[in-house]
Amino acid sequence: MRKIITVLIVILSLTSCKSRKISDKSVDYLPARSIVKKNQDVAFSRTSLKGTMQIKYRGKDELPNINGSIRLIKDSIIWLNFSKLGFPIAKLIVTPNKVKFYEKIGKTSFEGDFKLISSWLGTDFDFTKVQNLFIGETLIALESKKLQVNIKDGKYELVSKKRNPIFEIKYAIDPDHFKVVKEEITHVGKNQNLSILYKDFNKINESLFPKGFLITAKADGMTTIIDINYKNVQFDVPLRFPFKTPAGYRNIELE
């Protein structure tokens, strides 16, 4: 009987610990500067990564589930390859100054600035934002002087101290590992909303890296959802970035 009581006590204590993680009352208040500092301390610090992904896309067209490969050198280049049933269907390469893309089904291609990616996601993107999206960092750098702290749903919610008539930004930071778990950007003037939800984090070679993320973009009455799950990720391995647009592809024109 004593052993049974001991086991019950242990189970109850574990349950109470689990519930504390999602209780606002149990999350200790921290000033914005402390939260930002802790978030910076766990920032992605690797030079490069190589990984595979499963991707679901629903927008103007609903695409079947596809597989993806990513190769990235931090602050330098992002290479993405997409395939279905083992057959390559598209490639994308992104550098700080240029975006190159082609897809085999419609035989279209693009070479230019970030208008293509911005049109896909319904909000303005540049290289840093694309990179941070894939490595689990905030799209826009956190500035503690401009942020106030709320505690909501067991997370630290960071919002702007002063209302911006153009942009509204909210960040949710996990109080256990201090990575961003949700980021929401609303462009008031253009009636655009972008939400990024990270699906927990794995510890890979002492670095925290997202298991995947869900993008929900709303613009002009259209909702785009991109669901990405990482399957295999390696850091700091030799990388190649093969890319050559096939001859005869029609160039995509963007306004």
C-alpha cells in the first residue's frame, strides 16, 4: 500500500509540473530586455545546415504533399529542391540580392528580387526573413526598448509599446527554452496578416532547431497555408548548390 501511495504521489507531482507549464500564474515575469537576451543566447549559431522536409501547401491551388531538401549557409545562400515521388519538380535558390526559381510542371522560371517570395507569402520578405523562417528565429529582430511583456497561454507575449499605424507585431516566447514559438505580423494598411507557428524544438548537437513550422498568410481575401515538417537535419557538413534553369522556360513577370 505504501508503494502504491508513493507512485500516486509521483504521478500527481508530474502532472502538476506539466500543468504549471501552461499556467499564466506560474510563469515568472521577466522584463523585455531579459527575455530578448535569453532569446539571443539560444539563437542559431551554426555555419550551415542540410535537411529534408515534408511540405503541404494550400492556397490559390491545393498541391499534393511534396518532399523538399534544404541547404543553407548562414547569411549567404539558401537552396531548396522540391520533388514528388522521387521526381524533381522545382528548385529555388536565394542569396541576399537575388532569387532564382524554376518549376518543371508549367515550365516557368524567375530571376529577380524578392517579389516572388513575397507574393507567395502575402507579405514583404528579404533574405534575412527567409533565412530566419527556416532556422526558427524571429523574422524581425527583437528590440527590448520597444517591447512590453504580457503573459498569455503560458508564454511570454512581446508586443510593441507604441501602436504602429502600419504594422502590428506579436511574438510568443517559450519560458522554458526562450525560442520564439509564434510570430504574428499584421500589415494594417494592406490588410495582410502573416502567422508563423513553430512545432516545438529538437536539440541537435547542442543546438535548438525547430521540428517544423506552419505558415498562415492572409491577403486580399486569400489564405495561404504552408505546413513544413523537418525529417532530417545536419549541421556544418560540406554542401553543393547545383542550379541551372532549363532552356525554353517561360519567365514569370511580376508587377
